[in-house]
Amino acid sequence: MNFREARAAERRLNILKAAAKLFSEKGYHDATIEEIARELKYTKGSIYYYINSKQDLLFQCHELAMNLLLDNIYRIRDLGLAPDLMLKEVIKGHIETLMSEFNLVTVMLVSDYELEEEYARIIINKRDEYEGIIAGIIRDGIEKAIFRDVPVKVVINLIMGAANWIGRWFRPEGPMTLQEISQFYADYLVEPLLVRDKSRE
């Protein structure tokens, strides 16, 4: 990537993050392109150099958030860990990605119904891929008698519901760090899935 391409990529990322901040604070319909431009001290025309429409901007925020989550889960999948350890890493990675890019992921979680059908289909496919990898980890654990025979979809919904809610209450000045909380969640959510096999202990 040359300097010009790197600068364009940086400007596009700045636009997406500013848009995500305004979308999460004001809602998709109330936030305007003019406000995003003003936030960045860009012209409105320079914003439209990187997007086709406000709907396209919302889609790009969703896509960036999903790509961050997918990149993280691909990395974890390639580590070759046992299913229980892998699932813990996925939970920790999900929480830490959520909190490091809170506005982007919040927009993805609360405004999916705002996407037009063409865009929604792309994001749903990415979300299905993400959940499919988690499902594969759980099924692998069941087959290897590491996990009990649990309803996979229900477990995924439980994990995602618990992890995604952290953004509602977490405060950096609280008694636990984000890393401590993510580790606690990973242990707490995976422990009930384990087969009680004394030989594994």
C-alpha cells in the first residue's frame, strides 16, 4: 500500500468511526452527513468521496464491525486449541473487540433492522459465518466428550447475549479490568458445558 492508498484508508476509517459514534449517540435517522463532516472537519463532498449514501455508510460500519470480529475468530481458530480453551478465547476476544470498538459494534448490534435488504443480506451472511464457527467449536467439543450434549444454538445465544450486554454497564474505573471481566465471563460461560470427567481434571 503506497502513501496515497494508506491516507485514503485512514480517512475512510476516520469517517466510519465518526459515523458510528454519531449513530450510536443519536440514532441512524437523526445523525446527518453534515454532522459527521463537521466532527472530522471534512467537507461534506469529501465524505461522499468514500460513500454512496447514508445507507451505504451504515452498511460500511456494520461490515467493519463484523470483519473485526471475524478476523479475531479466524486467528483463534487457527491456534489449534482444545474446544473448551478455544471457546474461552472466542468469548474473551469477542468482549475485548466489542469494548475496543464500542461505537462500531454497538451500531451493528442495535441498527441491523435499519439496513436495506441488499446490505442486510451481506451482514447476515457474515454473522452466520461467525456463529457457524462458534457452533463448530461447540460441536467439536461435544464429539470429543469435552462438552455435554447441549443445544448449540441456545448456547450461542446465551454467550452472545451475555457478552454483548457488557457495554451497557462496564466502566473502566470499576473494580475489575476489562481483561479480568472477559476472563471471568469465559470461565463462567464455558464451565457449565464441560463433561465432569475426573480423568481430565
